[in-house]
Amino acid sequence: MYGEEISMAVDSRNKGKRGELEAVHYLKDKGYDTARRSVQYSGKGNEDSADIVDAIPGIHLEVKRTEKCNPYKYLEQAIEDSGLTGRGDIPIVMHRQNRKEWIAIMKMDDLINILKEKYKYDADE
């Protein structure tokens, strides 16, 4: 039984790696040529705690390549991990299921702030 648990952990880690590499290729195809997987073996709490780094300045990217989706759980992880860097990056989860396109999961307030900045619009004025 112990061997099966190790095998499942290795399979899960490999699946995560494949999803992250797929996300990197997607971002590079969209013009974010500097996107790369972070150094996962060094543990959380360093500046590369995101799954994908050097892609979009100010954005903390987590990748989930699963059939089942638990958006709030994924976003909570991204929020927690983004806080570890101390940079104030906006946490975003890239998620994709088989035969589906990539989607972004993020807090609505963060999206509104991005749009306000892009369009120099303030609804309070």
C-alpha cells in the first residue's frame, strides 16, 4: 500500500508539471516569452512561490489542469501563496479541463481594479 501512495504522489506531481508546462506554452504563444515554471523543489515562501513566474508583471499565477474544478479552493491557495512573496501580486488561477480552453479564476474586485487601471476609470467619481 505504501508503494501505491508514493506512485500516486509521483503521478500527481508529474501531472501538475505537465499542466504547468502546457500553461507556459500557452502564455508564450500569447506573447509572454519570459514565462517559465518556478523552481518547485525549493518549497513555498520564496519569490518563486507561483507555478508560473516572469510572465505578467504584478500577477501571481497558479495552474490547475484538472477535470474537477474547485475555484474557491484554488483561489484561496493562490491568495495565500501570493502573500508569501510580499510583493502584492494579484493572484490568478489558470484552469483547464480536457478539450476545453484555459480560463482565469480571480477575485472580482481584482478584475475591476485591473479594468479601472487599464481604462483610467473610477466609478466613484
